[in-house]
Amino acid sequence: MSDLQKLILGFTGTRGSEKVPKGLEKLIKDRASKVVHGGAKGFDTAIGQVAKKYGIPEQVIRPAYSKVPFTHPEFGQVSSMRAAPLARNHDIVNASDVMIGG
């Protein structure tokens, strides 16, 4: 697969699983130039472990709870704790070539 373009893979949306399916692990190994996720316990942490296993850079974008209220450059005013993860997900999307949600 070395002739295929490597992609920045982004992950959002689940805490319910701590296992990365073998097919997804293979996709990360073969196609990822970097993985981006929110750092939550469970699936995000497992994705990070797979990236480390194959020497793939990992970017963790956590919600900016401590900065509420704040103005996000694209999302606008973030004035509640509930909005911080949405702004973070927006950043994950913008940092990724391909998104994989749970």
C-alpha cells in the first residue's frame, strides 16, 4: 500500500468501546500519516495506542472546558460547558483528511 496517499485520520463520537477492530487497525497502520482524536477514555485512548504501536503521530484535541466562555475562531462564542466538546469536534474535523465516527 505504499503507493497510496497517507491520510490524517480523525476520530470522534464514542466512549463505548475500548477495542479497535482489526480492519480499522489495518487502515491506521497502512494509511495514516497521523491520527487525531479527543483523548477520551475508551475508544480514543485505544486509537492512540494503535498509533503508537505503529509509530504514527497522534494529535489529541481536548475540549477547552477551563477556558469557557471563549470565542472559537470558526465556531464562534462558546459560553457553556456543553458547547466545548462541539467546538473540539469541529477542530478535529478541520485537522483531519478523513473522519471516522463511532
